[in-house]
Amino acid sequence: MNSDVGSPRPTRSRAALTWAPRVVVGALVIALLLVGGTAARVWWLGRVDERTPTDMILVLGAAQYDGRPSPVLQARLEHALALYQQGVAPRIVTVGGAAQGDQFSEAESGDRWLTEHGVPNRDVLPIDEGRDTLGSFEAVGSVSRQRGWTSAVIVSDPWHSLRSRTMARDVGLDATTSPAKGGPVSQTRRTQFFYIVRETAGLIYYHLAHASSDFSDPGLQ
């Protein structure tokens, strides 16, 4: 005699209803771990100065106004100048293109500021290509391969360090970071939180799409 007679078997729809909440909860847990873990890494690297002797000090671009660096860009340039004076690298590379209608590019603005503050022209190289972080790194990677440069210490804002280092390594550079901690993006906890969230989203997007995102690239100030 069949002992299963009279006891209803679960249907596929019932099984789906049983497993669906578990799948949703599991996906949410994974998403939270991914976002939380990425945010923690963004925060941690932003607090670390990895400066070591390298081929170049690489200053990422930010807004400029008719050749005058914005507060964000100036903070990066001041930090790069200090690294150069300490002998971290024999040259400084500035990057960043020009917005439509601008007379100067971000790279040129950085070049002008550095030479005005005592860095010899021969030790500054502006690369005025790229309207986002990835475009700038691709241009730097091409120039570096031509000149035989393999390593760089990246100067940007603290919370931009992890995404910048990731992109630099993806174009073949042995990259470390030395964040400019005195800029506007580090002045208040609210500002820091905003940039950490933005960079977390930007880094996740980069890993998924291998592209920069408009909402995550700094340089608006």
C-alpha cells in the first residue's frame, strides 16, 4: 500500500513561493556586503598615504577657471608640489582635458600653477586628454609606455584614491596613492560621507561596465 496516498505533494508554484523570499533575502545580503565592503575600502584607502619613490607624481584634474585652479585642484597641486620637493619622483604629470569653451585645460592649468611655484618646465608634463578619470588614465598609460615609465603615485582627493588606483593598475601602471587631505572634499563629515557614497557607486559601476560614470567623477568644484 502506497503511504503517500492522500498526502498532497507540493506543487511547483508552492516551491517557488517557498524559495522566492530566500532568494530575495540572499540577493539583498550579497548586495549589502558588496556595497558595504566597497565603501569600507574607499574609506580606508582614503586615509592611507602609500607614497614611495616612483617614476612620476600623477595629479588628477579638477575644475579650473580661465587657467586658475579651483580649490579642489589647487589642494592636489600643493600636495604634489610637496611630494616633488621631498624627492618622491623626478617629475609631475598633470592630466585633464578642457571643457567646451574653455581656453585652458585642467592639465594646462596645473602645469602653469606648478611652474609658477618653482617646478622647472622640464619636470612637468601636461596631458590634456580625457574628460573623465578613465579617459585620463588611458592617455597617461599610452604616454608612459612610450617613455618607459612604469610607476606612479596618484594625487587626488582621499575618497577618489581607490577608484583611481584601480584604473591606473588596469592601464598597466604600478600605482600607489598619496591623497590631498586638505581640500574642500575633506572639510566636513557630511561632505566626506557624500564623496564616499559617490565613489563607492562609481567604483562598483566601473567594475561592472569598465567605464567612468558622470555621477562619480570629481572636479566640479
